[in-house]
Amino acid sequence: MLYIVFTTGQCNLRCIYCSGSFPSNIVPWKVKYSIRDLVRFIEDDPDPIIAFYGGEPLLNHAFIEEVMDSIDWAKYVIQTNGTLIHRLNVKYWRLFDAVLLSIDGTRDVTDYYRGRGVYEKVVEAAGWLRRVGFNGDLIARMAVSEESDIYRDVTHLLSLGLFDHVHWQLDVVWSNRWRDFDGWLRSSYMPGLAKLVDYWVDEMERGDVMGIAPFKAMAYAVLTGNPLERPPCGAGSSAYAISTDGRILACPIAVYERWAEAGHILRDKPETLRKYQLDAPCIDCPYLAYCGGRCLYAHKERLWGEEGFRKICDATRYLIDKLKVACRKIDGLLKSKVISLDEIKYPPFNNTVEIIP
């Protein structure tokens, strides 16, 4: 199981997407339970994945170190904005299986959304991690919004030669900042996706499977017939978040919503947590095998209403259709052994990459 462990509700940035820290009365800025409580909760899981989350998790680096010292049989992941990378001792960085650094693409778009100078700090952090011996999966985790150009920004991050994979999440559903979402989909995002899929396949023909995380996971589902998990991030079924106050949440962004409270670290074990399932329209959709319902939070909240919910589905279906066509050519590359299916399979374990943007 994946355990997304909040280390703090505090953040040192105020990105446009989320405006910084959680209120301390909702997600306390210090952990209110003991390491012993966490060990007791996880101890019967033979293959746990622990992902540190925030706020900015490195603001509580001492807690991270204590957890990693106490639970030595887990896979470890962290989602960080990358600006405080030196706070954690090098020996711990070498133990991580995956590190997700928040960066939105080019310098201009990253600094626009995250603050002046953030792009440079994240790129420096990525290079430093490689120099000190981090050998795991280094993932650029993008938030994509109206200033983003998906083709430009993804190819830029790949061109840096620092990241193994690039993943993005659309800043939709919870956001009311869009000026023209429909126009952006038609004029920027969808054409950019089509161009990016073509680029991905062109590089495969040269024997190079570029690390575009959503493309890999969805193409693997198409090629093998193995459907994605529902939802693909595992929220409320194989993945839960542990808030700093001990609440167990189905989804790490659902810190306010009562429906997301699946249990408590002091009274529950993983097997006793509430389980969540998708409802209509997802369960009746022919695309479900390839998108897994996309997002439990969006499914439950419908903050943009039914029409907005379906607009996001339209973008997902568009990408799936493009990849299904591309898979005809990819299948030929597999048969001719230009590339291998193992190069496409992703992720190797639930490393918090939600798969569907």
C-alpha cells in the first residue's frame, strides 16, 4: 500500500495554484502522533511505500529522517518543491526510490506560477541530487494551467537531461482562475498533446522511449489490455494519506472534506480503512480501462458541475484516442524489437504519479 505521509501543513512558497500553507487548524504544521504510532500502523504491511508530502515536506526534515530510520523495509518517495533540498542529509536522499520535484516547464512559466527564481533552484536541486548519488527515479512534476504550453514545457524539461520522467496534473476542478478553459483546450492543450504524442513515437523509432509518464502508463494499458487501477492513483483503495493530526484520508488534497476521512492512525490498521469506489458516469464509460476514472476527488466533488466534469473527460478521451492510434505503430516497433515493452511499463510501483493528467 502507498502511505502519503504529511510531514507538515506549512509551505515556504505561495504558488498561484494553492496559495501556500494549509491552515494550521486543518493540517497542523507539526506531526501530532508519534513515530511509534506510525510503525504500529504500517508494521504488518510487508511492502509499504511511504511518500512524504506537505505543505513542503522538507520543512520537517527531522521527522523524515526519524521515519526512514525506523521503517527500513519501505520504498520511499518524496514530493518537494526542491527549494530546501539541502536540509535533508545526503545519506537519506540515496535511500529514496523516487523523488518528484515541482517544476512547470520553462523558466518563465515556472517562475510565473511558483515565484521568481524557483525554476533555477529546482534545476540546481535536480543536478545536485544526481551528483550526490541519488540513483532513483527523478520526476519533474508539473502543474499545467493557462500559461502552460504542454509541448513546449514537457520537451523543455526532457531536454535538460536531468529528469527520468515528466508528469503533469491539470490545474482544474478546484481552480476558478481560468479565463478561457475551453479556448485553451482547443487552441493550446489538445494540439500540443497531438504534437507531443507524435514526438514521443518519433523518438521511439530511433530506439529511445522518452519518459513521458502519462503516455507510458496509458500506452501500456492499451498494448497489454491490462486496465489501469480505479482510480489510477489508488486513492481510497491502495493509497491513503496520513495527515499530521493522524486522520487517514482517501486523497491527500481532500483535507477539508468529511467524506475523505477513512480512519485514524490511532485506532485503525490499513485493512480496516474505509474503501472507496467510483460511480456513474465513470463505471459505464468505454474509456474506463485507460483512464481509471482519473481522479477520486474530482469524481466526488464535481466542483465545476457536470458540464465541467465532462469537459475534463473530453480532454482525457482525446489523449487516449491519440495514444490508441499511436499504439498501432508502437506495436510494430515492439515486434521488430526496436524497443521493448519493459521500457514502456510505468510506474514500477505506485510512486504518487497519478498517471492521468
